[in-house]
Amino acid sequence: MSGFAYRVADGKAERLDIAQALDAPGDLVWVHLTTNDEHAQQWLTQTAKAPDYVVDALTTTESRPRCDALGDGAFLNLRGRSRDEMTMSDPLASLRIWATAGRVISVARLSVTAIDDVVKLVEGGMVRDPGDLIAEFASAITEELDPEVADLGDRLDDCEADLDADKVFELRRGVTKVRVAAIGYRRFLQPQRAALEKLASLPCDWLHDDDRLHLNSAADRAARMAEELEAIRERSALMHEALTDLRAEQIDSRSLLISIVALIFLPLTFLTGLYGMNVEGLPFAKEPWAFDVIGGICIAVSVGIIGYFSARRWFG
């Protein structure tokens, strides 16, 4: 079983072995597990003495952001960026946290990049209690996601600026990727905001006023990102419709050009087909100047049809 543990006492952090962490006295004991196998469940049940429903919540495979009050503690599930390869439909890794007075146990099946930032804060003496730790987690995760959401908006802006009939297929692929990513992020940011707001309102003694302010700030930031993602999703839908209309106009213009060419050659085909028949009785068929006359008539008909279409602005 992999992971690490820290004990914070009098503002100083000390890294400990997981097996001895829960017996260490201090203002905060934080144990982080980076596994979801039977060893983690066994440690949570036998060593941490966690209730069965807490063990199930910490080690479940599929989860969404939520917050539940558990006696004098709280269970919190957050979603953040990961170093591992993620799918577009599930772009964020889950971080599950069980917090009580003086103790925090977190479990992650995949690597969550925010953990490194929080570890630096713990080692730097910026975290003193469970409330500080969870507030730093919420702030770090939302700060990392903010540039990702802004990048989606910038990519969509670039697509809108490059709107051109010659780039329809390339732009549609780009808009589709932005839209799928926005839907994937929004699916977790909306409930994550609700989870942070619920945690900030819980009557836990280990949550201080400054912790609640930081949690509400992170919730507001998550709400703003969720609103921006919703706007990106709607803009992507409108952009997709515009590209579809542009493609339809491009097809219509090409079909019109083909129709014009067919209309120009229709009388010419009739005339040349008529005089191409190998029968007797065709007017002037044996005259030496007949070919020049037929050619001149074809040219005159072509010029007349093109002039008529130009006057009607079909070529525009």
C-alpha cells in the first residue's frame, strides 16, 4: 500500500510512516493513500477504525463530488487534475477525504496534482488543522482548473476568428473537442460547488471561520467556472450550427455552379447531337461553311446564356 502521512504539531510538520501515523499526537494527522485495493480497505477498517460506510465511500470505484456529514466528521469527494491519462468524458481524478477533529484521511486511485501543492504548504507550516488542509485542497484544485477552463474559451475564440468555408472540417473537429471537454468539466464542477458549500455550512468544531471563508471562495470560483463552461457549451453548439450552415451554403453554391454549367451545355448538346446524326436531309450538311456556322451558333448561345445568368446575378 503506497501513500504518506504527516503530523502537524505547534505549526511544524513531520513526515511519518503510515503504520504509526494515527498514534502520533498533534494538532493534525494527515494520512494519504494512493491505492484502492484490499490493503487500503483493511487498513481503513482495522487500523483507522473507520465505519463501513466510510470505507466504502473512500474506496468506491465510481464517484461524483459530494459532501456528507458523518457524526462529528465529514466525508468530502472532490475532482481535480491528474497526471495520469484521462478520457475526455471523465477528465478529472477523484480525491476522497474523511475528516474529523485532528485527523484527515484521503484516498486517491489516480494521481491528483493538487496534492503536491498541499504537501508543500503542509511542510511550509501553512496548514495547522483539518480545516486548513481541506480549504487548501479546495483552493488548489479550483486554481488548477481555472486555466483549463479559460483555455477552452480561448480555443473556441480561435475557432470563431478562423471561421472560413475552406476550414469547415478542421473547425468542426476543434469545436467538437472543446464542447466535449466543457461538458466533461461541467459534469463535476457543478456538484463540486454544492459539496464545498455544504461543507462550509456543516456545524463542525474543527472548521473555523477562515476555513469556511476559503471553502465558500472556492465554491464561488467553481460556480463561476461552471457558468463559463455552460456558456462555452452553448457557444460551441451555435458555432457547430454556423459551420453546418456554412457547409450547406458551400454545397449549394457548388450545386448551383454545376447546374449553370449543365444549362449552358444543354442547348449545345442538342444542337451538336442533332447535326451529329448520320442521316440524310440535314440543312446545309454538305456545305463547306456549315461547321463554322454551327460553331458560331454554339458560341453565341453560350455567350447569351452566360450573359443572362450574369444579369440575374446567379454567379454571385
